[in-house]
Amino acid sequence: MGTRKSTLPGLKEKRAQQKKDILAFFYKRGQLSKPEICRMTNMTAPTINRLIKELIEKRWVINDGQGFSVGGKRPHLFSLNPDAAHVLGVDIGRMQLKIALFNLHREVIGKIHVYPSILETATKKENLAYLGDKVRETIAALGVPAERVKVAGVALPGLVDKEGNSYTYLAGGEKNLKQELEQLLGMPVFVDNDASVLAIAEHSFGMARGYNNALCISVSECIGLGMILNGKPYSGAQGMAGEFGHIRLPGVDVPCYCGKTGCLESVASGRAIATAAREGVAKGIPTAIAARGNKTNITLGHVIKAALQDDLFAIELLQRAGEKIGEGIATLIHLFNPGLLVIGGEIADAGEHITAPILQTINKYSLNRLKARCEMRLSNLKTNTTIMGTLMLVMQDLYYDDNSDFFQLTMQFNE
């Protein structure tokens, strides 16, 4: 796990903290000159010179040469060594398992690898074994030395608390899921709900960047909510806030897989839309949806593709789902007064076919003074939002909190 600063005595502890502060600024800002680092850290020039030299020797920092002049002497620039440590990202979805490696410049190494998911068809033991195999397969395919992969971020559907316990998928056992994943992968692991990870991604490099109060709604197989409140991710007392899909809607009595009835997810999720499409096809409703899949294997993606080709039944399905999502969002607007709503997940591919009914319903049920300054955008990260967010799940303490221990976790690679 690396050396924690609390175990370092006196001067050594202080120097370790100074190095971490410098590295954090490099991660957040990119290239920096020594005078800029002095101003940001309030350290003296001799101290910065010594620490930068040590960080270069340890391969954490690289010398980028001279930058452009802004009226005086050309500055000498430095930045993080992108390959000082690699971050493993894992998005365990219900349909797909996505695995990626990231460098410290927030770049995907090679490509994102996508595998079929067995989350809902296999046991926990089988899922963990499968995950371990696919992680090793991905790292080998990318040609990255395994010892350089130092920490992992894992996104998972369902209820996941701050301690890394999962209550929906991969639950049970003597150890919590976080501990089991750390044992399986041989590295520190950060695990969270997929909708919360999506919000972190949107706030870091997506549509919510620069917003202090944003709500990110994800609609794919299920419905989730990630929240950025007062500039930081919000997850509630136990880390399980954001179960937007399970709010109760008036007038809805459809059973939900959670065991309750009337949940938003039971009528507006990707599963619900696909189920309604299959029922319509079985009744003989004229539609091209079935031609895009088959009568029994229709997915949300098939419905969206048909709607984009002007299929009336598909458009009506998305409109009805959008109206119900809009009802739920109207309540969120009254509760949180957000500046931005981001609609993400697979549903974002539907474009105006989903945003139009959502906006129409928000206009119907929300107070004008609250909705007037709340913008709504479709995610531009689309289906890879969550896997991109796993990087920021690992780095979020560094990104939002200067007291993060990320570099202590990974420092062992360079010592």
C-alpha cells in the first residue's frame, strides 16, 4: 500500500508531504515552471529546486524544456511523467465488462477493452475469477508491465457503500468487495456505484466541468443519479445516495425488480423500454424495431435506432419514458436547485427524442424560478463515461482534496 506520511518522522515526513503537494499541482495543472510551483506551494526557490531534482531522479517528473515567453525570459517547464504509474479502470456493467489502463496524463493506454459481462448470469466466485482473467488478458494485450499498474478504480451497478460493501451485485462473503478485489488484483482498489462514477467523470472532463451544482442522470439498463454539490461529489451518509431509479412515482403500480412497486425504473429504464417494445411487437403493433433485433431480443439500442429512423412506435416509447424521467427530475430540481442537468448513459444516443419530453415535463411540474436557471445537456462522453470515470474515482481525493494519499499508494514503484 506504500508508505503513509503518518509513519515518517520529522523532516522526512515534511519532505514527503511537500513532494506530494508538488505532484498534486502537476496532476491538476499540467506543465508548470519552478516560479509557478513556488507561488502555488509557498515554498522557497532552493526547496523547489531540490525537490524537483529528487522527483526527476525518482521518475515522477520529467523536464519538458523551455516554454513560450510571455514578455520575459522563456520559462523552463516540468510535468508529471505519464508512465510513472498506471491506473487500472474497470466498469462492471450488466451487459458489458470494460477494462482500461490510464497514464498520469489522464490518457487511455492503447484502447478500452470490452468483454461480455456475466454479472447477472454467474455466481460471485465465477464473476471474480472471470474479472481477474480479463484484467490479466488486457494488461498483457497492451504490453504494459504488470508491476507498473499500481491502483484500480472499479464501477459497479447497485448499492455500494463508502467502505466498499456491495449490497446488490457481488455481495456476501467474509470480506467486503473492496477487500476481495484488492486481494484478486494485488493492488489498492477504489470501488463505487456506476452513477456516482459517471458524475465524477462529467465534472472532471465532461459537460459538468466548471459547475458547482450538477445532477448527472444515467439511463441505460437501469437508472442512476450522480450528484456534484458545492463543487464536490455527494454520496450521502453511507455512500449510497442517488438511487433515483427507485423513487416512487404517483399512479405507477408496475412491480420493480427491487421488490417494490411504482419505481421510476420500472417504467423508464432501458429494461422497461425494451420490455414495452417486445410487448408491442408481440401484439402486432407496426414497427421496425423487431427488424433491428428480433422479437425476443429487443434492447434499448434497437428502440433508439428505430426512433432515429422515424419509427413512430419507438418514438412513442421514448416519449413516455422521457415524461416519467421528467417527473422525477422535477422533484430533484425542487430539492437541489442544480445549475445543470446532464443526461447520460445509452439513452443519450436518442438525442431530442428523449430531451424533448423530459423538458416538456419539467416545464409542466417545476417552479419557473428554479427551472429557469437550470440548464440541461446530453453527455458528450456517451457509453464510455463510466470507464473514463474510474480514473477519477481513484484520483478524486487528489482532485478534490489536497490531503489525498494517492501518491503514497503508488510511490513504491519509484523507490
